[in-house]
Amino acid sequence: METLTTLAALVERVRAWRAEGLTIGFVPTMGFLHAGHASLMALARPRCDRLVVSIFVNPLQFGPNEDLSRYPRDLAGDERLCASEGVDLVFAPTDFYPPGRATTVSVAGLTEGLCGAARPGHFDGVTTVVARLFGVVQPQLAVFGEKDFQQLAVIRRMTTDLGLPVEIIGGPLIRDPDGLAMSSRNTYLSPAERGRALSLSAGLRAVVAAAASGERDVAALRAAGLSALDVDRLDYFEIVDPDHLRPLTTLDRPARALVAGWIGRTRLIDNMAVPWI
Ligand code: AMP
């Protein structure tokens, strides 16, 4: 495994691989990697000849008062995890955008609710960096986690709309044994906060349990979830159509419950499939 930090070196390596006819798989990340990221690498590994992981804390997707400056970093630890997952190349640029960058990639509709409403401009930052990463890495396939369920839908839309020749694969959300969705941001949590953070997955499980016992009224399902939450501020708790991400009023199809809330200074997200039987 090698780590490259410049665009020129990456472009040269990708050109050589493509000249040999090798297929490239790609997992974009912001680093401080955990088992959730590793699961995406494990999904990609058997599907490609060369596996690239990018580690770049993308300033474009952070709002002015968000945690860009304190986002956790550990390149040496990330390299160990990548090596153990059979990654060929870690691309860890310090600087990724060209001088004078004047292009923003923006997906309408899907980005308006949920995290898009709570974090204005966030998804433009995500789609702009992912489009540019796709341009330089030239992968045939890329894996994204369902942890960021809305992001996955937005990336699929962008890839289709721009006609990018990249197969998008979604990987399941990986949790700690106690149910907490794995996240690089969990490192911000004190032990007491971590205990309260469990209420996010508890709220989602309450929705799933109520649906399993036959509740079809989404207001009632939502109330069941909300009653389990112990957050300092709630950004949203919604039960939506999993394709269009539009809130439902009746559970008349398989749905997705999504939550975003603050525990102290830490914003956490989680989601779960709500089966419809
Ligand atoms: P991040 O480093 O947080 O930008 O995440 C990089 C990729 O890893 C995204 O596609 C995330 O959805 C995915 N990811 C992060 N946490 C998890 C998790 N707990 N389970 C599965 N995928 C995850």
C-alpha cells in the first residue's frame, strides 16, 4: 500500500493502472477511520483490481460554525486500517482544489430537507468534492455508507444526472455493540454524553417496534421515537420514503426513519429501515 498526497502523483498512478486495463474501486472518507469505513472497503475489495481510499477533510461541506478546525485526524492509524483491508492506495491530499475553483455541483430536491435544511450548503460541498474526486480517481465503482443515508441518495442522483461512469454501491450502517452508530465524531463524546447518544438508536428502534406491532400512522410512529430521545437539540426526526426522502403520513411502503440531534457540542445522525409488512 502507498500513500500519495499530491494530485500529480495520484493522476500518474491512475493513468498507469488504466493503461493496464485495471478496474479501480473507491471509498471516499474524511479519515479517523473506524469499522464502518472498513466495512465499505471490504465491500469494494473483491469488486475491483485496485482499491483507492481518499482521506480529505473537505472544508466545502462544513458550515462557518461547524467543527472543521477540530475534526479528528490520525493518518498513521488510518493507514494501518487501510492496509489491513487490502487497500492499494491512500490519497491524502492536504490541499485538493485548484486555484480559482469556480464550479459548484448542486443537486436540487433531495438536498432540501433533513440535513440539507439543518446544514445549508453542506450537500453542495459534498457533491462538489465527490465529483472532483471521481474526476481524478476515475473509479468504476465507489462505495458509500447508509450511515449518511441522504448523502448516498444525493450521490446516486448526481452520478445519474451527470452521466458519470461510476457504479454507486451502498453499504449498511455499522454500529457499536451497544447500538451507537459508528462515527468519527463519537470521539467528541464524554462517557455521560455517549450514554445519552444511545437514545438516537433507541428512538429509531422504537419506531421499528411500533411499526412491527402494526402501527401505520406516521405521527404515532414519530411520537414513539421522539419519546425515547435524550438530546440537547433536535435537528429532525422524520419517517420518509427511502427513494425521494419525502415525509410520509401513513406507513404504506417500506420507509426509513432518520434522526439528527445534538448531544452537547456534538451533532450526531442515525437512521434505520422501517419494515412494512
Ligand atoms: P466520513 O469519513 O464520515 O465522511 O464517511 C466516509 C464514508 O463512510 C461515508 O460513505 C459514510 O457514510 C461511511 N460511514 C461512516 N460511518 C459509517 C458507519 N457507521 N457505517 C457504515 N458506513 C459509514
